[in-house]
Amino acid sequence: MLHIGITLKKLKNITEKLYYENEFLKYSHDIKKTWGIIGSIINNQSGPATIDVLMTDGRKVTDPIEIAKLFNGYFSGVGRSLEQKIPQGQKQIEEYQTPSLSFR
């Protein structure tokens, strides 16, 4: 029965991660909604959580410094990962700029 609980927890985490990735992609052009998503994530936290063991690449990591470095590496790469999923625009940046007005 314990194995099923762990599997369901992993599935929940994967599903939640995919949900938020999709939300960030969907609202990548709307900073207000992006911050709303971030706020909802932060507000859903029930309190400080500690992680004593982290499984990565088939090994258990128990050193708090190494765990922190692993999380830092993961979260610092999220932006780059999301950026690669955003389709490249067809226009040059200059096409979005309005002509400047000169007053003489």
C-alpha cells in the first residue's frame, strides 16, 4: 500500500508541474497574470517544509548543501527551459516600435 501512495504523490507532483508550466506559457505575455500564478503557488504553501532526502539520478542525497544546490540548479534552469518552448516571433523588434515624434 505504501508503494501506491508514493506513486500517487509522484503523479500529483508531475501533474502539478505540467499545469504550472502550461500556465506560465499561456500567460508569458501577461506579467500581471504571471505574478498571479506565482502568488497562488506561494499562498498554497501550508508552511515551511524540510527535505531530508532527495533522489536524483538514482542516488540518495542527504547533505543539505547539496540538496540546496540541486534545487538551485533546477529552478535557475526553469526560465531557460520555458524560453525554449516559446515560439520565435516573425517580426523584428523595430516593427513594434512607434516612430518617435520630433518637436522643432
